[in-house]
Amino acid sequence: MSKEIEAVSQWLKEVVIGLDLCPFAAWPEQHNQIRITLSRDTSEEALLETLQSELTLAAETPASELETTLIVIPDMLQDFDDYNQFLHHVDALLRGFHWEGQFQVASFHPNYCFAGTDPEDDENLTNRSPYPLLHIIREDSLEKALASHPDPDGIPDRNIRQMNNLTADEKLKLFPYLFARKTCS
């Protein structure tokens, strides 16, 4: 296993599942239905081809075998603004292949900043990952999970409170990659 996949796997287990940021992630992780794949692409065109291949694989594989995919992108899109701009191409790819309504791609980045926040705001930690990621999510599965959750609308606020309540030591332990570099471009 590469160091990048290992870091993302650890983040998934300790942060996303461990802090229950996504209350729907534990089940597929426990049942080996999460694919974490490493992209060594260095151009947007190549990365879009990788994304297309992963979406095709997801479309051709039952959710019982492959619920979701995380594409780890260590060799490009390190600048959050560049990454954010790339997401427009991701949306166009979903439309172009008629995957809207079937899949969505969630975004995670080491320098993630929500609109209207300051780079140092703890709420940004909810979407900060060791490397830029593209997270392929099945719309049907998401809708079922949200329907069965007692308060789906409260998840973001709960996650923000949880990030705000982390001590400095907890943040350092859970997000060591953030303290090795400057956040938000």
C-alpha cells in the first residue's frame, strides 16, 4: 500500500468515521465496499480520464461490492483555488456522461476553505484531507442513508461543533499534515 493510500485510509478511519463526520461511512468501510485508488496523473485531462474510468467501474459494479470510491491526487491540484476550478470540469463530465442523478463527486482537500470562512476556521477541518481527493458517491445510496438518519440537516452543524471542540493536541493528532504546511491559498 502506498503512503498516500495509507494516509487517506487512516484519515477515513480516524477522522471521517472516528469522529462520525459522515454517519454513513462506517458500514461500507466495515464491509470493504470503499475503493481508495491512487492517481499519479499530472494533467487535468488525464485526471478526468481517471475519474471517467472510476465512474464507469462504479456504474458497472453493484453497490454491494463497491459503494464508494476515493481518488487520491498527490501530484497535482495542490492549490485549493486550482482544485476548486477543476471541480467545474468534474461537473461537466458528470453531465456529459449522463451520470447526474446517479453519482455525485464530493470534494476534500488539505487546504479546503468553505466560502465565507477564514483559512484558520475550524469548520474547514470537516473537508480537509491528507491529499486532494475526489469522492464518488452513489446518489441512491446517499438518499437512502439520509432518509434513515434522524437529523440529516443537522449533520453539518454538528460536525462544525465537533471541530470547534477539538483541543489543539487532538487537531495535531488527527490532522498532522495540516501543521506541516500553510493552509488555504
